[in-house]
Amino acid sequence: MSFTYKRILSYFLRGLLFLTPLAVTVYVIYAIFIFLDGLIPVPIPGIGILMVLALITFIGYLASLFFTKPFFEWFERGVFKIPLVNLLYTSIKDLMGAFVGEKKKFSSPVIVQISENLSRLGFITQEDMSNIGEPELVAVYFPHSYNVSGNVFLVPKDKIKPLKGVKSTDVMKFMVSGGVSSLR
């Protein structure tokens, strides 16, 4: 009889392991959809999100046009002059640019030797720190596992070894999952 309970518990845990990530993923996508759809209140579900996506695309188009680009640059210069807004705006813009901009910052995964027996995975975010008088140092970002945060360390170039043949997205997933996801 004990055998049957262990088998049922095993099936339950296996089902939980399959359904929990699926349910959380579906819920997060649903919540994002509802939030975006609610930004522009229209009575037909889904039209609000299409309008938001169209608006974002249109603003991106305007920001890239020759004759409207100066207006967007003027607007940014105005934002840069407001003390607290400047800090928040530039931080968010730099973070977004690291993932989707022309100069993606998390595209260079590396192994950093911390000590003789300890290494850590990270991403080079600045190849040259000459602007602060340290040309021999490199800025490396180390994401935290199971968190949306991390640390930036300035590391000597000779302690860094680039990872070849590995996608940076796989390295990020490996690090954020605490090493549970596999590196392909």
C-alpha cells in the first residue's frame, strides 16, 4: 500500500513540475496582455494592444526620420536637464538599449577567474575603462540567480576568458536559473 502512495505522490510532483511553469508563463503573458490592452480603453478586447503596438511602432518610425529626429533629440536634452527624471530616464534607456539597441551590451559572455579554484560567468559591458583612468580594466556584469538584479565589477583583462560557441541568451538563462538550465 505504501508503494501506491509513493507512486501517486511521484505522479503528482511530476505533474506539478510540468504545470507550474506553464501556468505561471500563461498567467504572466495574460497579465501583460490585459495591462497593455487596458492602456487604450476600447470595447473590443485586443484592439487596445494593437493600438499600443501601432503607436510604439509609429513613434519609432518618427524618431528615425531625418526631419523629426532633431525634435526627439531636443526632447531628450530637455529630459537630461531635470535632475531626478534624468537619472531614471537614462538608466531605463541604457538598460533597454543593452537588450534591443544597436549596441547590445549582453552579447559577450565571459568566464572571469575569481581565484585559483573559482570562476564566474558574466557579460562584458565596457571593453575599455580609460574614461576613468583604468585602461587595463574591463566592466563585467554578473546577473544574480532568480532575481532581476546583478553587480558590475571592474576586472583585469587577463582574468577574463571569452566563451566561444555559446549564445549569450543561453548563458543568461543559465545564470538567472542558478545553473539549472543547460548551456547548449
